Amino acid sequence: MNRVFKALADPSRRRILQLLRGGPLSAGDIARHFDLAKPTLSGHFAVLREADLVDQERQGTTILYRLKLSVLEEALSGLMDSMGIGQTDGAPMKRVIEGEN
């Protein structure tokens, strides 16, 4: 769980995860949304992979990234449980994370 929250601590990594909510994207597609050097973005991808928040798949010369929402849900649920916080209005955790009512 600590790796997940370390990964989420950086605004650029949170933005990458937001972009991936729309579906898989190549590293190049993600890079177009940032004014960061390639090595910096590669470092962010590595942290997200280490936290198991993204999957990567090579397709030829392209690397596609996919969000692993279940890992994020599990970490947030564990945090809420550890703090004794119940689910909002009895809504399942996935609905709370995705901002649905």
C-alpha cells in the first residue's frame, strides 16, 4: 500500500493515471500532455509500474500503458479501513472512487 501512495504523491503521476482512465495509451500519447523530458517520464512510468498501478504491453516499437483500477481501489479501501472510515452512503468503493453518486 505504501508504494501506491508514494506513486500518488506526485501530481504528474496522478495526471498520468487520469489520462489512463480513458483507456490504454502509448507512452508517446501520454508524453504529449506533459512538458517533461523523456527520462523524467520514464521514471514516472517506473514508479507507477512498481506500485502495480499500471500494466505495460509492448506492441512492436510502441509501449501501451493500462490503468489497474483494482489496485487503486484496494489501496484506498485499505486506507479507509485502517482509519475506521466507512463507505460513503453505503456506496461500493468503485463508485466512490469514480465519483458516482
